[in-house]
Amino acid sequence: VCKRQPETCSDSCNNITLHKLLRERLCHQKLPDQPVGLDSQYKHLLELLRRTAVHGESNSVLIVGPRGSGKTMLLGCVLRELMSLREVQKNVLLVELNGLLQTDDKIALKEITRQLHLENVVGDKVFGSFAENLAFLLEALKKGDKSSSRPVLFVLDEFDLFAHHKNQTLLYNLLDVSQSAQTPVAVVGLTCRLDVLELLEKRVKSRFSHRQIHLFSSLSFGQYVDVVRAQLSLPPDFPDPKFSDEWNHSVTKLCEDKTVEEILRRNFNGSKDFRSLHSLLFLAVSRVSVSHSTLREADLIEACRLISADSKANVLHGLSILELCLIIAMKHLNDTYDGEPFNFQMVHNEFKKFIQRKSHSIHKFEKPVVMKAFEHLLQLELVRPVDSGVCKVQREYQLMRLMLEHGQVMEALQKYPQCPTDVKQWALSAFG
Amino acid sequence: MSRYITRLRMRRAYKWNGRPVSKDRKLKRQYYESMSISVEGKTEDVTVSLGQYILIEGDDDDNPFVAQLLKLYTDDSGKKKTAVVQWFVRTCEVPQNKRKLLGRHPHPQEIFFYQDCSCDNEVDGETILGAVQIEYVPVEDPFPKGKSKGILFVKLLWDTKSFRALDPELMQPPQSSKSPPPSSRGPQTRALPTPDLSVMKRAMSGILTRGSMSTGKMSSSEAESLHSASKLSAAKALSAKRRSRAVSGPHVRKKLDLCSPSKNMTRDDVLGEILDEHTEKTLTSKLNTSPTGRISISIRLTRLNLNEEECVSPLSSHSPDKPRMTAYDKDESTRARTPSRRKDALREPALAALAEEEHEDSPVQTAATPRSKRKSAQLVSSRIRKQLNLLGNTVDLQSDGVDGDDDDCFVPAKIDLQSSSDEEEEAKIDSEDELIVKKRRGSGTSRSTEKTRVSARTPRKTPSKKTAPATPHTPRHATPSIPSRSAPARKPGNVLEEARDIYNFVESKVIDGTGGCMYISGVPGTGKTATVHEVIRSLQQSAEQDEIPHLRFIEINGMKMTDPHQAYVQILQKLTDQKATPDHAAALLEKRFSAPAPKKETTVLLVDEVRHLLLVTLISIGYFLFIILFDWPTRRNARLVVLTIANTMDLPERIMINRVASRLGLTRMSFQPYTFKQLQQIITSRLNRVKAFEEDALQLVSRKVAALSGDARRCLDICRRATEICEHSGSQKNSSGLVGMSHVMEALDEMFSSSYIAAIRCASVQEQLFLRAVIAEFRRLGLEEATFQQVFVQHQALCRVEGLQPVNVSEGLTVCQRLGSCRLILLEGSRLDLFLRIRLNVSQDDVLYALKAD
């Protein structure tokens, strides 16, 4: 007993450390050591920001890439390296804005002044109007010059949203500063929109340097699997080398497994970005526990099932037989009328026909009950009124649409527990 | 430019041989038989005498102009030597399209007798290079063979329209040295050697009109130049030197090069003006085509313009013996308050004096009587008189080679371009650049004596635009005075034609103490704001030196304020340092500009991005701001000059209601996008002397940008990026270290190529399939829009075809949304779920291309 105690203790310790480590990686709590597959972009951006930080050259750049392609991560890595230079650390002022937070220029300006600590400069002066704010900030930026002022890095996340601000005043002014001999600034915009330049007004566009860093992942599947392995492997400095060896070994084996490879490929085909990979791995890793100390194939399969499950099919599993019957009736209506909208009365008629044929197997429901079931479906948004604007029509005759695909209905029926065979057959039959 | 310098170095000394042979009292001229020219470094002098054939300095060092010397004379002071000549043209000077009229290949040594009475045949004696031998060959005879290269043959006569047989008589020098017989010059009855009085006058009036028109209320300078260009066809034909239309087209108005030797543009303008004023066709074609005429015009032009102010005085000073004062002469002199500041505007006052004397002496040239009562004109002429007294006799002392001082004088000029967009090159180049630009400016315009206090406003505008014509016979440096000028103390950095117009406009208003409004339009990146700043800067310098009344500059930018009402606050704050609420500020401003301006100073108000002020203003505060901008300037005594800048050319029309439109005397100016040559000059001026780019690479950048937008910022950005690329790749390949074509191409690709294709190529398999499904569905429907459900069915089918596990609806939607967030496809009604509407944001061909290449 005495011997086993420390062992379980160390096991649980190991488990906790493992979870902490992988959570950091998979939940983006920590920046990776090196961005994967983005070397040239990394160099370009670093060089550009370094010029601003060290030489005081103004610049502007857009980082464009699809969601989850690592824009923020890239910038984070670059800033981390940049800030590790001592001369830069002391000099550079960083202003981070997000289009989702700073929804108009007024808020954005307040935020900029706050982040630049300019409110301290004026002491007790209360920042009054938006206008004063802007004038003050511009004055402050204008007073600076290349050699003596501290460079300011403006990071505009969701850059495209800033383009929707009135007159694009903020962008105009930031980019104007970046094009003239004032305080050195670097304006870094992050966006997932490829057409972002078309959003800019021409006078703003002219002031933008047209530098765009595109983040398109060109990973092959082999590299993708390598990344999976690297993401799951434990670092050599893990406290318990024995555990980490075992773990790493199991990970390597896992990656060579055929089923796992298929899951990964499916995921890879769906999207190349690491964010979706991380959510898959996260689900798998969270099944690891003290008793279940290595990552197994089954964990990944389960994670994949969870992640690729169709949400609406899942909703269907929770419906009553009556509701399911209504869905089937609607499906038949859809087939008969080629996707034209229907109303409750039509669905009810269809349902009644079915009941008449198979009266023995299905309980006969009153119309208000059927109506109630229909309304439940409406609430679940499995059916939706065609145009919500016109509500004058009686409820029974309001036109509706089924928000389910043919396949989803069939799949739900297959998996529905104890589904009456008559119902199943009705669903499979060509005509109601 | 360099040629200009070398020629100067090889100085010649000119001396009369013997005593004057005759004297013209009235004209105060002394005529001579011959002149000797001694060249520095050569022992024997060359003597040229009447009747001899001579070479005259021109644009082309290898092919100087050829002429026969008819007369030599000097004026009273003996300082200015003038030669009257009969021109010959070389084959290369005949317009390209006329050469075929000859009907045979011209002999390499062949020249043509040039017959055109409107051509000025007076040249500066000091432009004579030496003697040359010319032989007359009868038309039927073949060209003699085996003769020395130096001998030129003349066979035919060229009268700007056709080649004709030459009467050998014409080759004889005229007997009378006083006034060459007008009729002796061939079949045409026009007086050939004497400059036609009316022509001369027109030339002058043309110049002046040009100046005034640019500021004239209703004349759009662009239209005007187009107009003149179209009228110029005859002149065009001639100008073999004016090869590229690009240079002489209207866009060229913006010549950024500080010291470009080609003066084509201005030339065109001048001619254009001449033509505009007088449409006598024959005469104009003569004028345009005759080499001599051009020279004289140009000489005068130069002087007149140089001494922008001074030019008024020759006109308005008396020449009672000239009864030919016409209506437009008067007009001219009144308008002359906005003197045209031409390229050579930087002549020192002494020159002006010289010019003036000459004008007074020569009845041919003095055309106007004093009628101008304009304040400015009076002011100016008094100033000139002063100047004359001071400097009348010091011409010779002022010589060239003042380069050394230039840099000092130039310091303020350094920011011209920098202000619009700095930091082109790396830090190092940048700083160096500045110096160089300064220096270059200095040396580029360095031939003129130091600017003196008295020299009115001469030396500041448009340094590199010479008025000298760029036509074959354009001895640009034919005036004796040019070589003796040294750099003016300072002048605005660049030679934008626009700058000149703006400058003229503001300056005239400042001097007159009136107000006005100018509307400047142009696409982004054409240097509007930078130009105005430059103009104001140089005006303020003049003001500091008390040349013009004091002016006050206020700048607001419509984009740099949060709402239009802030304009009042900002104007008031900059004007009086007061703070007020917008309404109060408006009231104060109204008061301020209703009363006569305090201290008699003019306020120059620059309103940048005016559109943002106006559009909102019209609705909310009922024209008030509008009135500031457009009504106040017209009030008496308000002394407010408003310069408004916007992108759209027709803004005034779009927003103006009639009653507003009627009260503005709006001067328009439109900045054209830069042409590739200008862009090239901008780049070169920025990295002057730093050899960082290959020639071809520069061309590529400038041509590409000119074709796309003509935006100077873009151009510089590309160059900047290209240098970075070069720097990175330079370490690997040991290339020349210069930025080459490949680097520029890469930079261009980065900036201009569409990223859609790359995005599609890098998309995941399901995303690509989805795009394919979209196209398939579009084809099936024959529409450009489909619902998600429809596309999804296609998508699943495609998955099966590709042997992939079909995606379910949730996955399909995820893929669709991801494509939508990149804007590869456009999604509408995202709440509609299955009925989401999908359109492509890329052309189908692009998608297919990208997918196929995969």
C-alpha cells in the first residue's frame, strides 16, 4: 500500500501536468514557439515592424487569411520576438484595437488615448468631445518625428469592420500619419476578408501602402499529421521522463493507425486550419485520465463522432413519434410539390391519410394535439414560416418550410430508438 | 542639364572687330562688320563677318543651328551683342512627317534654306559658335563628292510646308545692314528678317494671357491647354524635338523634374496662347514653324517671365513712338498683375534691367503704353525702377558658378515631396535623399545671381520650366543673359505647373488685397496637398522678405475632424487661438470676415477633403460653412483666399445651388494623374544619385503605376517594397546589388495581383468541392445565385464522385461560412439556414482556372 500510494500520486500528478500542457496548446492559451508553415510571412512581418521599431520608418500592412489561419498567432509571435529586443521593448508603444470592440471611431479614439497613456499627459483635463479627442490625438502624433518619438504600433484586429466606420476617419488619419513625416507608426490590420481593399475609400486606399501578407496554408497531409504528432507529444523537459516516453510512443503509434489517419484526413479535407484540429484533439485528450493514461484510437473516433455530428439530426432524436410523423409528412409534401412551401392543414391531411391506412399501429390524435406538436417543431425551428412579416393569416394556413434535408430525416429515423416500422416504411415509401 | 553645364564651362569671349560701321540713332544701335570669338583654351580666334555662314548654339551639341550672318549690332551700353541671321535647317530639324516631301534621301550634309517670315531672326551674338562653310548646289546637279565633312550643301528651300528650288540670289547677304529688305527674301512677300511687330506683340501678349488665364475666373487651365494643343497641329508637326506627346500633353503640366532641360510644355502653352489669341492661320503656322521667330519669342519670353513683375513695366512704360497700342495690349497690362511666372522666373534683377533697356530701345519690341492703373502693376514698376537704378550696371559682375551657395539658400525647400509621403527608401537613403534633393535643386537652377532684396518676386516659381521652345531651332541658351545668372536665393522645390497656377492665384490675391476661392481637384496621390503646401511655403518666404504683404496660412482637413461643425472651431482656433463652441465660433468668424481684415493681412485658408465638410453641411447648417468657403472670399476687404481640395472634379456643380454658384468666381484647377515620365522623375528625384534601381526597373514601376492609377504614393510604395525584396534576395545571389526587374515584378505581384486564386488553391478539399458545386449548380439553374440546399445536394454528389465520405449539413454549412468569411462567395440571409443565398465573388473562370491548376 505504501508503495502504491506515491505511484498513484505521481500518476495523477503526471496526468494533471499533461492536461495543463496540452490545454495550453490546444486552447490557444500560449503562443507556439514557432508558427508552422508561415516562415516567409513571419520574416516579412518581423522585418517590417522592426524597421518601425528600430529605424522609425512608418508603415502599414494588412495580414489577410481565412479564419483560424493563424493571423493573430503570427502577429503575436512577431511581437514576442520584437519585444525581446531591449531597445524595442522600451521604445515601442503598442495600441491594440478590435473592430468588434471599438465599433465606432469615438470609442476607438478613447481606447487609443487610453492605451497611449495620453490622458496622463494632460493631467486633470477631462477629455471632452470626440472632436477634441481627435484633434488632440492628431496633434500629438503630428508633433512627433522620425528620430525622437517613440514608434507606435497600431494593431487593428477585424480591420474590415473599421472600414465601416463613418467616413473611415480613423483609418484615414492613421494611414495619413503613416504616409507622412510625423510620429513613426506601423498600422497592422488583421482581416479574413480578401476583398478588404475594396472597402477602403479611395483617399484612404491611396494612403495605404498596399502591403498584404496572405496566410494561406499550403500544408500537405503528411505535414498535417506531423503537426498532430508534435501537438500531442510531450516536451523532453517533462518531469516524469518515463511517462512522457510512454505517452510519446503511444502518440506516434496512434498517428500511424489507419482509422486515425482516416479521421485526420477527413478533418484535413474539411479544413486545413489548426483551430478545428485543436477542437478535435481537445475532445480526444479530455478523455485521458489516470485510469486511462494513454490516448487511444477509440478516443479519437469518439471525438470525431462528436465533432462531425449533425446538429439537426441530433435534435430529431429528441422528438416524439407524432412530431416525427409530422416531419415525415412534410418531407413527402416537399417531394410531391418540389420544395414549395406548405401549411399546417396540408401536413395534417397528409398525416390523416397515413393514420387511416395504419390505424392499428398509431394512436389517433386530435387536431389540437397535432397543432401543438407542429408548434413545437416551429419553436425548434425545424419548420419556419416563409415570411414572418405577414401574420394575418390563420395559423393553420400560414405557409411554412421544412428546414431539414432529405438525408437528415432519413438518418434520424435510422437512429431513432424504437421507431415503429410502419413509420419507417412510410418514410421510405415514394408517396405518402 | 549636364550638357548645359559643360557648355558653360567652355566659355567664349566675344569681341567686335574694328569700329562700328554705322549707327542708328533712333534705335541706339551700332552696327559692326565682324566679330571675333575666342574660345578658352584655344589660341586662335574665330572671326565671323557679315554674309558668312555661322553655327549657332542649340539644343543639340552635335548639330548646332546653321545660319547666315546678316547683321551685327550692339545697343548703347555695348553689352549686348545681337546678330540678325538667315536660318538654315538641317534635315533632322524638318519635322519627321514632312521629310518625305523631299522625295529622296537627304544628303547627310544637306541643309535647307529656311524661309519663314514669322521666325525671329535675331539671336544673341554670344551664341555664335563659329563659322561654317556652305555651298550652293543647283537643283539638278548632284551633290559634289569627296568634299570635307565640314561643308554643308544647300539645294532647296524649305518654307515649313514644302521644299522648293532655291534661288541662289537668296544666298547673297543683303546690302543694307540697317534693315534687311523684306522683299528680298524669296517669293513670299513677308518681311523675313525683321521680326514682325505684330508677331512680337502677340507673342508677348500670349505670354501674358497665359499667365492671366491660369488665374482667370472661368478658365479651366486644363481645357485651355487641350485647346491650345489641338490648335497647334501645325506647330506640332514641326517639332521634331518634341517627340513624345506625353510630354507636351496636358498632363505634363505637372513637371516635377526640377531641372529638366526640355521645355516642351511651356512652349506649347505659349504657342497655344498665341494661337488662341490670334487665329490668323497663316501667320500662326509661320510662327510655329519658323525657327527664328521662335528664338526671339523665347528670348523675350524668358525675360518677361523671369521678371514676372518686371515684365509689366516694359509694357506699361512709355514708348510714345508706338501708336500700336491695342485693346488687348491694355488688357494685358492690367492682367499682368498676375504675371506669368515661367520657368526662367529666376533671373536676377540685373537681367530684368537689361531686358527693360532693350525693350525701351527697340521699337520693334516695345509695344505697350502705360495704361495700367492696377495697384500691383504700379507697385511692381516702381520696384523695377528701383532695381534698375541699383543694378543697371552690374550685369557683368554677376556671373555663374554660385552653386556653392545654393545649398544654404535652399534649406526650406527640402520638404516638398517629403511632406506628402516620406520614408520611401530606407532610413539611410532617406536622409541622403533630402540632402541630394536640396543640392540638386540648387545646382539645377544655379545659373543666376543671388537673389537680391529688390528682385521683386522673380526668383521663385517654377525653376525648371524654361520658356525656350523645344522645336528644332531653339537655341535655348541663346540669350547672353542666361549664362550669367546664378542661383536664386530660393524657390519652391518643384516645378509643378499646377504650383505655378496656384502660386499666381494666391499671390495676385495677396498683392491686391482681395479674396478669392480656388477649387483644386484630382485623384488621390497626385500631389494636391503637397503642392499647395509648397506654394504657401514659398509665398511665406517672400512675405518674410517683404516682397509681398504678409499672409496667414490656416489649414483644415475635412477628414481630420469629427463633424463639419468643427471646421468653425478649428478655423477660429487657428486664427485667433480662441476656443468656442461651433455656433459661437461661426458667429465670431462671420464678424471677423465681415469687417476689414486687421493688420491688412491676407488669410489663406486651405480646406482639404472639402467634400466631407460640404455634404453634411448642406443639410444641417444651411450653407453656412459653404458660405465661408465660397462667399466670404468675394467680400471686399475680407482678404480671404480659400483653396479647397477634393477628389471629384465636379463637386461644385453637384452641390451648388444656383444662387450659390452665381456668386463664386471659382477658379478651377485639376490635377491629372501622373504620367509615367513624371513618376519616373519623382522616383529619381527621391533617390537622386543613389544608384539603387536599374533603369528598366524604374520604367516598369512608373509605367505600371501610370497605367493603373498615376498615384505617386503607390509608385513609391512599390519601389520601397522592391528594395526590401532586393535586400533579402541580395544576400543569396551576388547580383549587381541594384533593384532589378525581377524584384520590381515581385513587388508588383504582391501588391496588385489578386489573392483570390491563391486562396482557392490553398483551400481545403471540401472548400474546393463546395466551390465546384456552386458552379455546377449555377450552370444547372442558369442563374448566378443559388440556395445552400441546392448547392449542398451538388456538393454531396461531388463528394461521392471523388470517393470521399459525404459531408453532412452542419459540415457543409461550416465550409460555406468559411468561404463566405473570406468573401470568396457572398452569402445573403445567414439566418435562412438551408435557404441561404449564395453568389460567387470571383468569376467562374477564375475558380475553374484555380481548381484546374491544382
